[in-house]
Amino acid sequence: MRAVLIALLACLPLQALAAAPEEVLTPYQWQQAQKVAFDKSESVYTDALKRNGLLAQFKDMRDAYRGDSNKAFRIVFGQYLSWYQTFVGDYIGAHASYSIRQLAASDDAPSPLAGGETAKPALDAIVDLAKGRKAIFLNEAHNVAITRTLTVEMLPRLRAEGFTYFAAETLYQSDVDAMQKRGYPTPASGFYTMEPIAAEMVRSAIKLGFKIVAYESEKPGNGDVREYAQAKNLYDSVFKHDPAARLVVNAGYAHIQENGRYLGGRSMAQHFRKLSGIDPLTIEQTMLIDHPPGTSNHPYYNAVMAALHPTGPIVFESKDGTPWTLKPKAYDVSVFFPADQVRDGRPTWLDLGGLRLPYSVSGKVCQDEYPCLVEARYANEGDDAIPADRLVLDGTKSTTTGDVRLFQGRPEAHANLFLRPGSYRLTGTNSENRIVQRQTITVGKARTGTIPADAENKKVATAKKSATCDGTSPSAIPVRGLDDKPVLRCR
């Protein structure tokens, strides 16, 4: 993990433009300030990992961020914090903590609004473009989980089109075979899969029958060394022994760019094309998104949103079906994601295009112990599984200061989880990592979708909720759950 963070530091002089220092520093002074900030960030992060439980780790990181207003530290450590905010389900706060502004550039294509291109739903258009391709590479912004949602929605259709392998940058080689067998990721599976949407992406791929591939470099070195190792791992794990394979890859940012210099060398996608002879379909998803106040959207983004008001991700195509891309030399397709629509503190894109339903949870699951981490795990998965969704409830008003949105909830402490139809184990865990409440819940039928939580979920018509009573109440009676396992239900 440290190697990955050092690689990210190499990009910081450009990324830091999203929030310039208050005082005037020379480029050298600013670079040195960032190095000091990186060392402090590493120290804070290492100390936080010693705490027992995800909530305690997050609180330590949050407090360190709030306690130091130094710009260099906030830029560097804001990225660390933002990852953990996604882990605990605070997606709005995560993007506020770390954002790379997207300015107009000389290598941009003309606006799609000026060239006569037609907007189409990204899901349909990309699946059509993937027909006949050997590999499709999609990128993501690691702390902006909306850039993972389209991939989750697309996987069933790509599988139906004959794609057979799924690779994700986050995954650890040490766990990939075990994960494939058990059917879900755990904390031992990867770093970014600690975030529930990333975990759902991998879980969905397994359930659909994809062969899962871990391709992260395990060799020392960053930049071109890492990019080449990633590409070789992909080639060796897939096409070297299975020439008929068809591959879906999820990667971060410019790892998938097809031309140009990247971190002093070539990108993973460039090395992959040279090694395999395969030209991947590259889908850019990180540039045309809505940025938080204080940073900058690309001018095309604002114009498209104002003109079309899309409710889901879109792409543009010319009359002959050629896809539009912001960076013609680097990517095949660019995706526009609409701005977040927030209800009860959470973005509505968490429904994954209708695959999941909102399920309201209140402070009752916390037993008046705040802050409290609320998690919903599929009933047929182990306690080590990354939850289908999680959030933090607090008994006081949410903090809305200018730096970070911290917790979900209101004075009455409630918010919505987003869950596929099926049975779940719902837990509330306090900051000492002690589970204070357990419940079994059943979520009703979604509007659309595939891959139900278990084989019996199609029988569910309405959302129901049943407390387990933890087996201690004399009024608890055993009943059969939707996964045909006995559960306890209060009378």
C-alpha cells in the first residue's frame, strides 16, 4: 500500500492545483511542503490503523484532518481521509475532502454540443461499443464512488456479451482464489474494496461467473515499473493461457490512457497493448463529473448539464456511431455523470440504477451509543464480508463546516441504506468496535435488476423488518428466512 501512496505523491504537484497554498511559495518550497505533509500523513495513517475497528480508525483520521489547517497537509491527507469516508459511506464528504479540478485544456475535443453528437444512456452505448472487443478498460476516481456505479450496472450485460474475466486494481493476489470460492470480498481482499460499491462490483462479477483477476504490481518501484508490471500481470493471467478470453478491467484514473507520457513512462494500458497486441476499449469516467464548491468543473460539463439535465450517466455519439471523447488521443469514450441528488444525507445514485432500494435505519440500532457504524451484510455471507452498504449515525446534528461532511444523520439520527432485494444481517457498532445491536432485515423487490442477494429473493414483494432479539427474548420464535435458514423473529 505504501508503494501506491508514493506513486500518488508523484502526481501531487499537479493535483495540488485544486487548492493552492495561501502564502506564495516557489515550486520547490511547495514540493518540499508536500513531502513534509506526506510524512505526517503516513504517520497519522499508521497510528490510526492501530485502533480497533473501522469507525475508530476513521475518527482518528478525521480528528487529525480537522486539527491541522496547513494547506499542504490537507491536500495530501485529504486523500487518505477521503478513502476512509467512502469506506464508512460518507460519499458527499469524501468528494469534499479531495477533488482534482478539471480545467479546459488544449488537447480537449470540441464540445459534443457543438459538433452535432447525440447523447445516449452510457449503459446502452458502451455495451454496444464493447461488442466484438477483446478487452474493455474502465477507470474510476478512487474516492468518488459514483465512478464505480456504471461498471456495476454494466457487468451483467457484458457477461451476456461473452466477457469472461474481470480484473480490478484494488485486489490482492493473496486472496483472489479464496475470494472467488467464497463469493465475496473481505478486508483481506483489497484496499479499495473496503468501500461497499467497489465490493459490490467484485461480488457481482463473481456471481455472474467472471473469473476474477488481481493484477497489482508486487515488485518494488513506481511509475513505469509499476505500469509495466500491472500490464504483464494482466496478460499473463488471462490471454497468455486463454487467447479466446474477453476481459473487463477496472483501474484508477490514467492507468488506462492509450497514448502519451504517464508518470515518466507509459501507462498500464499502453504496456498491455504492446504485450498482447490487443487494443482495449477505454472508457474515461473521472473527468466529466460534478466537483464540490471551491473546485472546478470542466466547462463542457456545466454546459451539458444545463442543456440536457440528464438523470443518469450519458455518452455522446456522432451520426455514424463514433463515440465522443474529451481526450481523443488518450481514451475512446468519455462519460458524463449527473450531479449528486442528495436525500437524507446520501446520494440517490446509491440505488445503482434501480438495482437497490432505500432502507431507512434509525438510532435504535445504535442503542443510544454514538457515533455508530451501521452495516448491512448479505444473510448468506460471513461476518467478515464487506457490507452491501454502511453508514455512520450520530445523535447530534451533522457537521457542515467548510472542510468535511462527517456523519450521516439528524438530531433524531436516521438515514437510508441502499440494498438489493433480499435478506441481510444489520448491525450497529460503537466506536470501541463493540456490536450493540443485531437485526435481520428483508428488503423488497427493486424496480429492475439482476443478481439478487440469494436465489429466493424474487419471492420478496414488500420490505419487512424483524429484530433477532439476539436470542435472549422469551418472545423470540424461530422462522425460516428467505435463504431458507432459521432466524429469530420477535412476536
